[in-house]
Amino acid sequence: MKITPPELESPDSSYVLEEVLEHDQMIAFLKTHGKQAGVWLWRYRILNLLFFLLLTVLSSYYLAAGKLSGDQLFQSVSLGFAATFLCIPLHEYLHVLAYRSQGAKNTSYGVDWKHLVFMALADEFVAGYKEFRVIALTPFFCISLLAIVGALVSPVPYSIGFLTALLIHSSFCYGDFGLLNYMKNQGQEDVVTFDRVGEKKTYFYKRKKVS
């Protein structure tokens, strides 16, 4: 967006501070606002349910058809779990690429080791709902697509590993969907956000209502 943080904070601004998210309080923030139903959290739950059913049904079918043994299933699921954790750097890098595609210059990474929360940040870059939607969903779509293609072109034992990675990575995207859901619920045309990396905080501003 064209607007800058100093303009948002100006007394003459048409925006008012709505919420401040401290980066080490991300889990608490998501728990609080996750109680508020919204279209993005429903989509998150439905997608995860579909991925779980796909993995369960195909695993059961392959076991019944003799195409997959119990040991192979365990190994494939374990590999899928491991691959998901190895994808964390890729996930955050895709966030950074998405930030840059929307015009951000000063991008970086953050981590809350206590809660194992990883994040991509764009210092002083103001994003509206449309920009943030691209930033939030790019890793989900890119890695999901890679996992689905991998499952389609791989032999049975490895295809289950890819489907496991698809499900686990999707479940790890709760923070992305949760923040997007929060912005949607606040009024997608009225809310903007930016990071202050030095303060380890993310600010949300909302357009003032015209009386």
C-alpha cells in the first residue's frame, strides 16, 4: 500500500490502532481470535479434513489391496512428518518472496523458540487485506501443490509420505489462516498491518468510521 506507518500513527490519520501483536504472544493471539468464526478458519478446517480423509482412505485401500505393508506405511508416514519439518525454511522463504512481490524491501525472519513459532517479517511495510492474503497463502498453495504432484508421480509407499506431508504442513498453516481470518473479520477493506522488527511487534490499524 502507499500509506506508511508514520502516516498511520499521525493524529490526522484516518486510521486508529486496533491491536498490537507481540511476536512472543502469537499463540495467545491466535487462541483468542481463533474463537471468532470466519470464512478462512472454516476453509482451513475443511481443507485439513479433506487431506486427512484422502490420506486415510488411500492408506486403507493400499493396505487392503496388498500394495502397502504395515511397516511401509509407518516408514512413509514418518518420512512425511520429517519432510514437513524440513519444509519450514522453504515455507518462510515463500512468505518472504510473497512480501517482496507486494513491494516490501526490508524482509527478515523471526522465531519464538519457546513456542516453536517461525515467522517472516517485513519491517515497516504496510499491507492491506489483499496484499496480506497473497503473503499468508503463498506457502500453503505452493507446498500443497508440490506435495500433491509428488503423490501423483511417486510409487505407492512414497505417495503416502507426500500425502502425510500435505496434511501435516496444512495443519501447520493455522497461524497464516488465523491472521488472515482476523483481518477478514475486522473488515477486509478497512484493516492494514505492519511489522516493527526492532520492537518484535505487529500492528493492526483500522479505518475510522465516518459518523
